[in-house]
Amino acid sequence: MEEERTQDEIAQHVDVRIPDSWDGSFTTTVVLKIGGSCLADGPSIRMVVDRIAEIKARGITPVIVVSALKGMTDALLDVATNANGGHDPRLVDRIVAEGEQLSARILQTACESAGVQARAVLLADPVFPVVTDDRHGHAKPLLDKTMQRSQAVLEPLLADGIVPIVPGFVGMTLAGEITTLGRGGSDTTAVLLGRALHAREIVLVKDVPGVCSADARTVDDVRTLPEMSVEEAAELAAYGGEVICPGSLAYKPADVPVRVVGLDAPDLLAGGTLITGELRSEVRVEVVGKELAAVTVVGKGVGNERGLLGRCTGALADIGIDVVAVSTSGLSLCLYLDLDSVNAATQALHHVVLDGHRLSSVTARSGLMSLSVTGLEVGRGAISAIDTALAREGIEVVDIATRPSHATVVVDARDAERARESLAGAFAADGPRTSLLVPRPAAGPIPS
């Protein structure tokens, strides 16, 4: 507590002088996050400066968040790991954090050379905007403190017409220790600052034109999506989409859109992909729809018979039966559907079994209900938490599937309401606090 008071006292003594003529409005402020691939060389940096100058000329005040120069983070991480075997995460964070700070210094110099007033906001300053806990390598922002510090540090600069340049990916604990935010941490920094300043827009400037319909490196004829919901963006990011850090979207406010755009776009504030909405922060548990049946194909061939899922769903579609959900293992393929369709579905899938290779039998189970668990707190540890909560009540989990901020649980229909109450309690204020949408330790090199 003594360390926290000391840091707060420092923050209170920061010069937050704001000119009397300033009306207190930041409605024309945008936060621009410049990715490392956009800072690859001198011409790229000059292009970034030109884009900043263009935005300022339109009467819009930019706040810049920078990643490390292309390749810098991996180089610093290699140095840090070899220097101490990676055993001291504090030292690793201190070394790796230099990459973003170097970018901020370089961009400040480049802006000033072009006649744009700018100031790098560095970790050595009396107060740094992003405040985190002390989990080195995957620190979590302390939201209230970050909002306060960001406003105290950045608002005076903006009021004086100075472009703040903030190193992304890095933070500082209340005790003054340097931390890093994990994979995609610069995106998180940008969203945090946009939230603190009530920015008009948060713009993530990348080396791609926006969020695309597929990865252009492996798929032909992809198109850029003009708009998508934050829920779609979070799902895409969590399942391999490399354009946006999923952890950053957890901090996005409803009234501040996030734009993903390429540096070479004609207009950074109009092109690319606009991400709208806000992820649900509270956990909601609901019983979904009416009773279901599970029709299951069993056999040793389930795991390796090519096209089996397509034949099963095709056989059901031919007789007008919709599949609600699918679950599979090495020996079984389970299709969930409306209770009224169970007999016809069983008959249709029996023909698939008879025609298949090493398929043994088809069976059906009726009287099931599906529960939906949604919210940011769902994620890592969700299966264990759900199973433990229902086991305490003697409720059998028939099936379970998880997504970044969503879980679906299938139980006996007679247990559905008790299961809902049990899960609501498990994810309440004193329940699990883990989420795929919050930065976690990286498995390999940490991109910024």
C-alpha cells in the first residue's frame, strides 16, 4: 500500500495545466496505433509522418501508439532470453520494452523534422499512462488507474496542440516496475487510450487493408470487410486471425469504434474495416430454446471416414431436418436437433451407418436442453468451472463446448433450471475471473 500511495502522489504532482481557452472537448481526437511493419524503414516512417500531418491539417488531433520497429521485439527477446536464460521475467520486460520506446523517440524526431509538434511519452517520465498488475510478460491493465493517468498525462499535451507518441505493449505497476502486455499489446494500449480520452475513433494501422474475408497469403480473391461487430472480430482473432489482438477488444467501449486500415489507404479515417459495438462484460446464463434430441453415429470409422459429417447432415437436410449443433470424437458423431425430428433423423442416419465403412450403430437420446453462458469472464478454465459447479448439484454434463466469450452446455431437460442457477452462481462476482479475451503468456516470441 505504501508503494501505491507513493505512485499516486507522483501522479498528483504531474503538471496538468490546461489553457483557459480550451473547451475540454476531445471529440476530434483519434488514437492511431502504428504497427511495426509500418515502421520498417525510413520511407515507411516518412509515410507515417505524412499521414499524421494530413490528419492534423484536417483539424483532428491524433494520439499515436507505436509498436517496435519491424523485427525489433524478437531481437530484444532473444537477447533477454540468452542473457539470463529467461528466468527473470522482470529483466525480460525491461529489455523488451525498449523496442517500443525506441520507436516513439524515432517518430518524435521525424515529426519534429517535418514541422509537427510531438512528444514521446516514455516509461522514464514521472507518470506513464498505462498502469498494470505485476504479472510480467502478460500484465493486465488496471482500468481505473489507467484511465486517470492517461487523462492526466495526455490531455495537457493535446490542449497545447502537441501530438503524444506513446509506446504500446508496455506498462508500469503502481510500484514503478516495467511490464509488458503480451501478444498484440500495442492494440490494447491504443484501445485503452481511446477509451480514456473518449476518442472519436481508434485506428489500428496495419500492413493489410483491413479485416479480410480470408488470409490473402493462402486464399485467392479475398475482399476487405467494410464493417463487422466486435463479437465477430473477437471470434476471428481468437481462432487464428492475426489482424487484431483479441485481448484489446475487451476494453473497447460501445461508443468508440475501432478501425483496421492499411497505411497506404487513401484516407486512414474512412477506409478499412470498422468494428462496432461492445463485448458483454457481465456473464449471462440462459436456457436456450426447446427440448433437443441427440442422434449419435458410433463406430471406429467415425474418426477417419472422409465426408461422413457431410453425408449425415445431407441425409437430414434431404428430409427437412435442421441440425442445431454437432459434437464429435474419435468414435462418435453426435447431431443435436429438435425433439420432434428424432425418429425420422434416426432412420435417415441408420442408412448412412449401413452404407458406411466401419460404422457400427446409431442411437438417440431425447429430453435434453442447451444452456448458453456468455460474457467476458467465460474462457480459460470455463470447462472446469462449469463441470465443478454442476457436479456439486449432481447434474450430469451431457456435452460442453467453449468459445472465447461463450460456452454451450447440454444437460438433461429436467435439470435445466437447476443448472442455470448453479452456473449463474459460479460465474458471479466471486466466481471465475479468467478469459481468452484478456492477454495471457505467449507461447513464443511476443509480437507487439
